Amino acid sequence: MLTPYPLVKRFLQEQIDAASDSPRLVVLNATFPNAARVEATTMEAVLTAQTTKATQVATTYHLVLDLAENAYRIEAASAMLP
């Protein structure tokens, strides 16, 4: 099982504690920089999965590449990724 560097938990907690109006996301399945679609979840979900040693994390967002804007559009999702 892969385990992130110990400072990752601290970094995630600091990011969560910093007030923000936009969701703080972590991409779960990035394979290359310009993927047409990637799955993401919140930093809170990643931290919870790490601290509880969960085998899955909820995929709460899809990021879909908008070529006209050269940016990703955020869409809600509901799935589980191992």
C-alpha cells in the first residue's frame, strides 16, 4: 500500500484550515498534464481517508478540460475509487 510523505497530512490540514470560498481539490488519477477528464475529491476527504486508513476515497468531482478556455470545468460526481 502506498503511503504519502508524513508532511502531506499536515499540509492538507493547513489548507483545510485556511478559509476559502472555492473547493480545495486533489486530483486522484492524473496520468498526463492535459487529460480530457480527471477525477478529484476534496482535501478533507483525502485527509479523512489517510487518517482512517481507508481503502477508497469518494470521487466528488470530475474536472473536464475546456479547450476553448484552456482550463478545467468542475462537475459534481458520485463514485468511489480504490
